[in-house]
Amino acid sequence: MSFASVIVENALRIAEENKAKKVKSLTVVVGELLLINPDQLEFCFNVASHGTILENSKLNIEVAKADISCVNCGKKYDEVVYLCDECGGFVSVKGGKEMILSKIEIEN
């Protein structure tokens, strides 16, 4: 619920700054490593936005993949690993941990 609450708080602040009467839709980018279930996030968003100008707005959720690769040989991975299975080196993880409110469509 806390992720949804943060989205609602930030969207309300932005809407207020832009003198919005209604928020039609929001787009949120969520890193895959946060392990957030999009259906649960949408449900919690609907609960948290009840009674606000966000109520009944469409929440679009985009999942951002992490860039995981070995620091020694450069082998790329699609899932989280701790050591490279090619050379035994450590892996570097870039991205995949973000939560970004990337777009808000408002009605004035």
C-alpha cells in the first residue's frame, strides 16, 4: 500500500500545482527488482485514490528491466545472479529498482 500511497501523494501534488480538476491517467515505471505485482499496485492505487481527483483515473504500469552483466567478461543475464557462470566474476546490476511517475494526464 505504501508504494500506491506515494504515487497518489505525488500525483495529487503535481495536479494541485497545475490546477487540475481531474486526473485522467497516470503512467508509472516500476523496476522489476522491486518485485511489485502490477495487479496489487493497481488495486492499492484505486483504494488510496478513492475520494480524490485521482479516483477512476487509469493507472498505466510499465515494468523496467534491470541491466545485469558480469564485470569481468560482460556476459548479460535476464535474471538476478550473484556470480557469473562463465568466469566466476561478480555481476553488476543497473536499473530495475526505480519507481518513476513518468506521465500524468490532467483535465483543467
